Amino acid sequence: MFNSDSNQTPDKDPDYDPQDDPSNDPWSDPQADGEKLEIPDYFPDELPLFMPGILVRHRRYGYRGVVVDFDMSCHADDTWYRANPSHPERDQPWYHVLVHGSTINTYAAQENLIVDATGGQIDHPLVQHFFEGIDALGYQRNAEPWPTFES
């Protein structure tokens, strides 16, 4: 380990190991330097209720589906949002859901979704592109790259 009392520098000391050097610890206690630890604004206060692979049911429309992805707030444009009859709050998690028995994918607000406890598989042509199987917790994400669609 580097000895600060010697004339050696880390790059010239053959025994120097940066992992043993406390000044290289990115997780060191910032209080030691009198600094206050601040959490960046981009970390959400709460995590979304539904993770990709979870089976959900829409409260109002009753359809079943599987969550593919989520946004921490509504990313749809104003025209789409105004056309949404239920007008849920934009500042909540919104989910991309593959709808069972169709080729439709929806964008639904968290307040409109509940867990679908039936455990039944989702019949949708894109399920195989995102998931490799289903178990008691829901669908399991595969390692395939997400499909891209050109407009």
C-alpha cells in the first residue's frame, strides 16, 4: 500500500493498489470533509408499483396485459393526453402495456392499473420479443434487444 511518509508516488510504487487507497473510495463518507450528502433531483421519491413483466388489469376498461416499460410521468404529447377520456394526472408513473388478445399496446396511468392475479398468459404478438417465459411473479425479461419500429 502507498505510504504517504515515503517519497514514492502511487504510479512509481510497485506495491501500490488503488483499491487499498482510501482517497480513491468513491463511497467514502462525505461528512469527513464537512460536505453535506445531496441526492440528485433525477432520483424519484417513489418507485413505480409495476415493473416490466407484471400482469395488470385496467380498472376502468377491464383489459388484461403485461407491463413492458414505464415512464415516471406521462411522456405523451398534449393532443394525445387531451383525447384520453379519463384524464389521469400526468405526474405519476405511466406504463406501456401489451393488451391480451389483441395487437394493441396502451399507455396507462398507474392510478388506472391493478395487479392481475389470474396469472394467465398474455396472448399478444410482441410478448416473445420482450419476455422469455412466465412464472408466479409474471413474465421474465429476455436478453433480446428491444424491437425498433420505423415510421
